[in-house]
Amino acid sequence: MLKGFRQFVLRGNVLDLAVAVVIGAAFGAVVTALVKDVLTPLIAAAVGKPDFSAIVLTLNGSRLLIGDFINAVVSFVLISAAVYFFVVLPMNAIVARQRRGEIPPDPTTKKCAECLSEVPIGARRCAFCTSVLS
């Protein structure tokens, strides 16, 4: 029983996932600190009020904490923007720079002139309309 568990834990997928979770948690802390310590004070300097938790709507004796919801939405937008501009955009630029000199792979399909369906390159007849391919 322990041998099977050891094989499960030592498989590449489980270790990769464990490393990804740990790195993801650390990266989450970095992004949260960026938003809380840098971006939110910048917004507070521009707008004047970084915390909306004081906004409350009372409806038939029930308190709706609209401000907490607004804080969560603003935090989500800031975190999303930080991840996009500081991670996704630079990584896309790096990948595009690496692929700049690559030759695209040869096509594996062609279009039938009669029905415009995709057929394999080596086909002599279209599988859909049975017309002869050139």
C-alpha cells in the first residue's frame, strides 16, 4: 500500500502540481502586496478615498454592505490589471520574440474547391462531396 502511494506522489504530475501550488501562493502574495501597497495608495492619492467599506445601504432594517462589495470589485480589477500588465503582457512579448525566426509548419489539410471543406493534403477525392481534388 505504501509503495503505491510513493509511486503516486513521486510521479511527475503530482510534483509539478505541488510546485505550481507553492509558487502560485507565493506569487499571489506578491500581487496582493503590489495592489495593497502600491496601486491602492496611488488611487487614494488621485481619488482621495481608497476604502469604500463605510458605504452601507439600509433596506427594511437590513444592512447591505455595498462598500465591501465595491472594495472586492476594485481589488479584483486591480489584481487582474497587475497580473495582465506585469505578467501576461511581458510573457507574450518574450514568446513572440522567441518565435520570430521560426518557420511555420507545413499545412496538413487543404480546401475542397467544390464544397470548401477541409480535407487531408494527400486525399484525391473530397470525403464530403466526392469531387476529384487537384
